[in-house]
Amino acid sequence: MRNFVLNLFRSKIIIAIVLLILLLLVGVIGFMIMSGYRWVDALYMTVITVTTVGFGEVRPLDDASKIFTIFLILTSVIIVGYAISVITEYILSKNNFEDLKQKKMQKKIDNLSSHIIICGYGRNGKQAAHKLMAYKKPFVVIERDKEVIEKFQSEMVPFVHGNANEDEILLQAGIEKAKTLISALPNDADNLFVVLSARQINQDMTIISRASQETSYNKLKLAGANNVILPDKIGGDHMASLVVVPDLIEFIDNLSIVGKSNINIEEIAVSKFYDTTEIRTIRDLDLRQKTGCNVIGYKDENGDYIINPEAEQRLMPNSKVIVLGRPEQIMKLNSVYNIR
């Protein structure tokens, strides 16, 4: 719709420019033929006539030239008026369209709840957004670079333009109703300030922050971050692991948790499998027989993990299981238990 409107206005502007050029050509040719002016004098007479500035003629006009000048003035009033109206309408409509677009986006953000807020749309922020889109999780991006917003904004990636350090911008992104905040700003001091502000506004949300320096880790945790990620450290560890245990790391890299058709690992709440008022075990689920998937981890109600749990592990309410399987097995698991 926006492209249609802009193309319509561009076509009108082109028409207005063409009419103005034709008007000037007609005026120059007319004065040269009817009054015998040189082309410079003819151009001068045409311009002062079209713009109605009131300067005097190069030399007195005869009756035919006066009639031509009257025709030129009347025509120029119509054409110049049309050109001015088209340009003015284009400018106003462009501004109004941007305002309407922003209001529509803000209304969409206001209707969100339990969503994720991403502060900063750099390399890390963009990767987080892509993964959230793969899982169809609702999120909002706070970005202060207008050019970045204009380049990446879409129905799938809603943006709030502003500095994430400001409480007003966080509130505009719906932080009071948000479930998680990801602070992916490049500067540790900015991330620290965002974490402090976010924790003050919403005490219950999960906050994940990026950190460039290891010395910032404890500060961000004290400020209220639940998790602090050091991308450079993770990258270095990963490269070193490729030297020490290359086959194992390559196998782990091939495990996918993104998308709908290539997932290998899923974290699923026990309540998705059965009514947890009756305690069951991993053996009772029998996922291997029903779906081909294996339970490789268990997270109890206290948040503690058990790697490769026993078949007799009791599945308590509010706990989760981590399952491993081929993509088609994961899809069968989701289908059998209607997991979305």
C-alpha cells in the first residue's frame, strides 16, 4: 500500500515537472517567434512572466505578444499551482503515512503480553530476533538508529525508536507486561543501565544481558540480570574445543533447536504429556517406543538438571524433560501430544 501511494505521488510529480518544462519551452519559443527576442531574452521574459515577479519587459510588446503573455500567465497559474499542490500533498502524505504506520505499530505493541524485548539490533540482537521468529515468539526491538529501523522494520519485526536507557522507551516497548528482556547493546555500561532500569520497573521478568568484558559479569548479575552472556568467551571456547574434541563439537553443532522441520532437541513441560496430578516416570511415558525420541535430560521443579536420567525418574509437576531425536521424530512427538 505504501509503495502504491508513493509511486502514485511520484507519477504526479513527474507530470508536474514535465508540464513546467513544456510551459518554459512554449514561452521561450513564443517570445522568440512573436517578439523577435534572442533566446536569452525570451527565457528571461518567460521566467518573469511565469513567476509573476513584476520585472519590466526587455522592450515594449506589440498586441500579439501581449495576448500571448496573457495566455502564458493564465496557463502558468494553473500549472505552477498544480505543481505546488502535488509537492505539498506528497510531503504531508509522507509524514502522515509515517505517523499512521508508527501508531499502528505502537497499537500492536500495546496489545502484546508475556513478550520479549530486545535492546539493540546489532549482530547479537539480530540473531536473537531470528531465533525468536523461528519459534514464533512475540518480541519488540528497541533501536536508536533510525536507518536500521527503516531497513529492517516489518510486520514480523516491530521496532521502538529510542534509547533503551530511558524508562519512557522501555515502557513504550511494554516492559510492564513483558516476560523477558534481552539487552544486546555493544557497550557494557549501557547494558548495565538497561538492566537496572528494567529490573526496577518489572521485578518478575527474566533479564538476559550481553557483556564484552568479563569484569562486567558480576556487575550485571548484581544489577539484576538472570543470565549474562559473553559472546567473545563463548566463541573462543568453541574454537578451542574444535581443536581438542573436534568430532564431538561438530556433532553438537549439527543439533538444531531452530525452525519447525529440522529440530533435534526439544524442552517440553511434563504437563504437556499427561495430567500431573498423577505422578509418572520416564518409563511410563515410553517416548522411545511411541515417537522414537530419547529423554536425555530432566529439569525438576526447583530448576536443577539431571543429565541422562534413569527410567525410574519420577516426573514431578512443573518439571521439564529434554528430548533428543531426528527431525521427523520430534515432529511425531509434537503431533502425538499436540505440542505447539
